Amino acid sequence: QKPPWKRPCNFKLGGFSFLFHSCGAMEKAKKQPRSRGARRRRSRKPGDRKRDRREEEASPPTADKPRKRRRGEPMLGSKKRSAARKSPLQLAMLKRLQGSKFRLLNEMLYTSRGDEALAYFQDNQELFDLYHEGFREQVEKWPENPLDVIVDDICRNHKAAEVVADLGCGDAELSSRIGNKVWSFDLVSRNERVVACDIAHVPLEDKSVDIAVFCLALMGTNVADFIREANRLLRVGGRLKVAEVRSRFEAPKVDDAPKVDDAPEADDAPKASKSP
């Protein structure tokens, strides 16, 4: 005979009728067959999960069977999704921050020697990449890219057999746009075509190139050393091509010179001290 809580309930006894019916529903649910996944999880032993993890670590993940994400690991693509969730104000602030970093690095290059800049960027190569990203954004705003002018001049007025030295090459774009043999040098090697060095001391022999190029690369307090190094590399009759910001080489205009009326008066001029 079944116990009272399993017998069919044909009477009501106050609030206990709901209790009897609930127990019967629970008993009915226990008798229902479980799903295949539930039966598989129920039949697994405690050591199966550790064994599966050891097998997973032994076999590297493939494209068909990627490794499962473990608890606490970030989901793939979470950085992209977080970047996509940024508001327009946040994106504008990040752009301004990158622009300020570019200006800071640009000022550092102009106020330091070539060997000092080489040592700095060799230890912080990610900053060199950041600088060139900002540089590309600046070039896109210019009405004319100076590298285009140099490429056009070399293709029109020079033979394909002439050797070119690109000093301060950046991504070595010049070597990919002309058919000449191009030696590319910069502070950091961003690809296989670039040799990292101080462009005041280039690892080439004397009189080994026909064309030396400085495309927005005369940055530093020892610019004269860069020009002397290019002179050492050039053969007799070689050409030096320089593209640089015009304001760095222009003499001050006459209008900018101090006028006679602005000169200090005799009483305000510094007086020479008399010797005792």
C-alpha cells in the first residue's frame, strides 16, 4: 500500500489540499524522463571534467574546434564591442589625446639629437607607431603630399639603375613606389625593408648611392650631421632631394624686423660699465 502522500487525494482538508496536490505534481515530475544532456551530465563521474581539461590542453585548438572559454576569461571581441559602444564625445576626446601625444613626440624629435631619439624609440617602439599614425593623419590634410613630388621627380628625371637612400623613411613607402634600388633607414624598423639606425651614421659605404632623400626627416638638433652623412653617401654628380616645412628654412621677412621707432631710447639703452 502506498504511503498517504502518494495516494490520490479525493478530499479537501482546509489548506492542506494544496500541499497534497503539490506533492503529487512533484512526484509526477520526477517520473518524467530526463533530456539527453541532463542524463549525460548525471552519468558523468567527478573526475571526467578534469580529464577533459587535460585532453583539451594537450590538443591545441583549431579553427573547426576552438578552445572553450573558461570561467573568468574575457569573451573574444570584447574590446571591439567596448570600442563600438563609445559615445561620440569619448571618441572625440580620444582623438584629441592622440593628437596631443603626437605633438609632444614631434617636439621631442626636434629638440633632441639623432642618437638620443634612436635610444628613446628603441625602448618605446609603440610610441614610434603612435607618432606615425598621427603623422599620416596630418599628411591627409595637406593639399599636396611631398612624397608624391619626389616619386614623380625620380621617375621622370632619373634612370631606374640609380641607387636611392631614403633617410628617415617611416614605412619605406618610397621603396614600394619606384623601381630603383632603395636603401631605407629610420629610428625603428616597422617592416622588413627598413634598417633601424641613426641617420647621421648610416651603415653604407662612401659614394655608394646616386640619390639621397630627406622627406620631412630633418628633425633634430644635429641636422648638419644628417646633411654631411648624405654627402658622404652620394657619388660624384649625385642628387640630394629635401622636402621640409618651408618655415624652417625661410629667413624672417623684412616686415617682421624691428622698426627704427621701436628701438630703445638712449636713456633706456644699457650703459657700458667703466673699468676702475
